[in-house]
Amino acid sequence: MRASPPRPTTASEVSEGDAAGRLVRPFTLTGGRTRPSRADFTLITSVTTVDPPPEGATRPQPEHARILRLCAKPIVVAELAAELDLPVSVVVILLCDLLEAGRITVQAPRLVSRTPDLDLLQKVRDGLGRL
């Protein structure tokens, strides 16, 4: 039997391959982990790179290095995930690695008072009434 020559790859097959690769990639980025090791992160947690890096810090993996560059100025987790084009869950796992290595600092969001500020609400009502 004679083998048929390989057929050329179509553009749709390349796109499907890229999409399939992206489905696998987050799994490989996290080393197979599906849950963060800490509960320090929410969508609005601010993250900043520690400068200079702690003594004895090893060279970060490419994904970690990219996060460190983006966190040179404070950035919230949701923005970071958007910049990296990765799911938030994957970014949080990578951030846990960096936090445990002492490479980033985390600023939890400020808690908002549960009781309404009646003075502020009255000012808003009065301002809307003037419109």
C-alpha cells in the first residue's frame, strides 16, 4: 500500500490548535495546581513587586517574571489577569508562588462601612434634586 502525501494544514486547523493549546497552557503554568495555596487575593487586591528582590531569590520562571514586571507599580488582580490574558484563578496561583517567595507585597482592599453615611446620602439627594 502506498502512503498518501501529507495534506497541508488549513487555517481553521491552526486556529483550533491554538485554542487547544491555550486550554492546556494554564494547567502547565500552575504545575497542575487548581487551587491557590492562600486566600489573600480577591479581584481588587493590590499587588506590588518587592524591590530589590529578597536575598537568595532565584531567577523567576518566565510567567512569574512577567508578573513582576507588570507589578512594578501597584496593580489589582483583575487588571493583572487582563494584561496577562490569563484566567484570574491561574494568576492567583502564580501570585501565591510569588508572595510565598517574598517577591511581591499584597494590599488587601479597604473594608467599606456597612452603615450608610446619611449625610453623604442627603448631599447626593440634594444634588440630584438640583439637576
